[in-house]
Amino acid sequence: MQRILCAGALAAGLLCAVQGAQAGTVTVLTSFPKELTTAYQKAFEAKNPGIKIEILNKNTTAAIAYVRELPEGQRPDIMWASAPDAFEVLARNKLLQAAPDTKNPAAPAKIGNYPLNDPQGLYYGQALAGYGIMWNTRYLQANKLPAPKAWADLTRPEYFGHVAISSPSRSGTTQLTVETILQGEGWDKGWAQLLAMMGNAAAVTDRSFAVPDGVNNGQYGIGIVIDFFGLAGKYSGFPVDFVYPAMTAVVPANIALIAGGKNTDEAKKFMAFSMSTEGQQLLFDPKISRLPILPYSSLKAPAGYPVPQEVAQRAKVQFDAVLSENRYQVVTSLFDQMVTFRLKELQAATRAIHDADKALKAKPNAKGAELLQQARSLAFTSLVGEANVKNEEFLELFRKNRRDVAVSKQLTGLEQLWATKARENYDRARTLAQQAQGMAK
């Protein structure tokens, strides 16, 4: 009947056209968990009954590739993720569109010294995030382990086999955590700390969700996570706790309008809603547990909830998103070749180093101590030095399209070289540590 009425009169036809333009579907490309996206989807659709929200969930790396590959007019409408460097990649490739009318004027310009929004106006802070350590309180009590407070704590022998992390090549939030440590400690010292931590790892998971799920249910004792994973577990009633190490950063989780999307006008409404007071209040839902961009004076925060400005003041890292974006592919590839794909060898070397250290503390031996130091150097030194990641030609190689046969061959060859060298170093480190232990007599 509505179709007949619309065809029968010009005015009605125009009205139908307007209604058709308003009643669209907004496709949101995001790496966020279902608990968060479903809450926003339901709240927005209830407030805007003519607009449907379609959630397309992909990890951050896959999301960038997805947008790049689609032609204009067929892309999703919104990118929504935690990694600011991912938005830098999209902006550099002219895949984002400014939407200044979606911002909430009540939001601050900065969190600590970090700008809330992109200076060029291409993406906007929708929530805030820090990086830290979560643990299962029952697990730690059962294993008589102290609660860790700093990244360096996770290198200690008592935590061997109790730590979990996701691969930074599969998780944008983990990449940010790894990059935060590298920026805070410096490239060489940061990698030494990371590799010593990873030697204690029980697992490197494919998706970031697997780490908090494993800590919540007691599969893992400790997880290296973005804050909302730890806080969501805590405020949802799991026996877990969370801490921000001093060497952390607080940066925005961003939302942006994708250039060449299908439904720009409705997409802007969803973006504005996510940054409104009503949208920000949703972040306190126990299943979500994220830090809002708006001041708590305009919201109802749970008692004892972390205040982002206070966390930012304590944080020792002023995160550099441009630096992170420039070396993103190098960091993620190097981590995979040295940790993800060589975890068993790294674990074996680390166990031998812990055993030798314990034996030599009980019965000191100068030659044994020298061998142990050599073992540590082999196991916990990055295969790529700081000079390389300051070399623009080296970095540019990793930014090239792997679909190019010549590029793919060159990168694959380099990564295979890393993988082989990592295995050799870990095997040699294990042997040296065992020899050192044998000298403690």
C-alpha cells in the first residue's frame, strides 16, 4: 500500500525518498568485543529506530587491509578500534573523512599530554585505554605467587609458565602494549625485557580475547592486556585484579568516518552518539569497563573506578603514535619470528637460565656466571638493532605490498633468517645455561 501511495503523488514520492535515505544501515568495522558493540548497537537503534547498525568484527590488522582492498562506495562506514597507529595508516592512505560535527565539545583536548583527537580532524577519541597486567587472585594464591606490579616483575623465575599474551600481529591492543614498553624502555632494553617476559609465557594466543578469558577462568595466572579486559573481569565478578605499571601510557581508542562508505549521514549520528553523555555512560557497564573521554563530573562512575587523568599523570610513557605506525610491521613481524613461532625454544632457554641462576646463587662459580651472562645475551637480545628501525629504507621494505612477488620473496627470506637465527640463539643459550649450572658445585 505504501508503495502505491508513493507512486500516486509527487509529494508522497519525495517523502518516501527522504524516508528511504534516513532508514539506512551503518556498517561498523571494529576489533572490539561483542559485549561492547552489542550494547552500543542496541542503545543506538532504540534511540534511532530508522537506522540499523551492522557490526563487522575483524582484528585491527585485518581491518586495515579490508578497507584498503574495497573500492569507494563499497567500504564500511565507520572504523572503531583502540590502536591510534591504525588510524594513522588509514589517514595516510586517504581512507578517512573528517566529521567534526560528531565531536562532543565537553570532552577535553588532551589526556595528559596526548591529544584526544587527530590534529587533522580525521579520527576522534571515543574512549581511553591504558596497558597493564591482570591476574587471577585464586590462581596466584594456589601457586603462592605475589601479585605483579611492574613489567620487570614478569621476568622473575617464579612466574615461569604462568603468563599469557596475544600475538601483536593478530591484536592491535597487544601491539600497543609491546610498543609502549619499547618506547618507555628504549628499543634494546625494551626488547631485552620483553623477551625475558615472553620466556616465562605459558602461551601466545591468536586473539586478544583469549588472554582475559583464560585469566578469568584460571587457565592462566597472569595476562598482559589492555585495561578494559582486566577491569571488565574485575567488575563482572571474576576473581581477578588489574594494575597499571608505571611504564604505561593512556591513549584514545578512536572512531572515524571511512571515506567512500555507504551511509555517511547515519554513520555520523552513530559516532556522535558514541561520544555523547549517554554513549559515554555505557562504558561503565561491567562487561565493558572502559575509561570515558568525558569528565566524571558529567557521568555516574562506579566507586573506586580508575580516573584516566590520574592514570595519565602517573604514566611514564608519552606514547608516540607516529613512531609506532612507522615501525608497526617490523615490531609485529620480529615478535612473531622471535616469540610466537619460537615459543618452545625460548621457554626451554629461559627455564635453563632460571635453573642455572638458582644453582649459581647457591654455589657461586666465576666461569659459570660468565656462561650464564652469555646465555642471557643470546636469549634476550633483539635480532634487529635500534639503528635498523631508524633506517627509513629498512622500514619502507616492510610497508610495501606483500602481493608483489619480489617484495614477498624478500620479506619472507628475511623473516626466515630471523626465525632460524632465533632458534639457533635459544638452543645455544640453553646449552650454555646448562653448562653454567653444571659448574655450580
